[in-house]
Amino acid sequence: MSGDIESEMIAAGSALAGILCAPPPESRPVRFGTVAAASGSRLDVTVGGATLKALPMTTSCAGAKAGDRCIVNAVGPIAVVTGIIAK
């Protein structure tokens, strides 16, 4: 093989390996919680026995109150309440 074709084949193989062996996209865990308290645009939410304080919420959670079941999305170290599922 000539040098150019060989280099192109190696580059194509590397590109294919990068596609096939790429790490999976970061997962975004969803948890269900219970609103413990509401204050302005922040909620205290109990999830798995722990109370997470002053979580930001989306506008769809306006009017949330203690006892409401909610959806909490976590991305890295940040958690956001994205919905109320039961009042």
C-alpha cells in the first residue's frame, strides 16, 4: 500500500473506533420526592430519606406546597424540581 492510502485507512479506523467505543452519554437521574416546604421559587424536598434544601424549581411547580409529590432531576451536582405529580 502506498503511504497516503495507509494513512487514510488508519485515520478511518481510528474514527470508527472513536464512534463505536465512545462512552455513553451522561445519565440524568430522575428521582421522586415529597415537598417538605416551599419558599418563593425554592423548595425543600425529601428524597430517599434526606431533605434537600432550597432546590430551584421550574415554573410548572408554582403553587407547590408541603406534601406534594414531585420530580427531581439531577445533572451532576445540581438538582432541580421539574414537576409536581400529585397534590
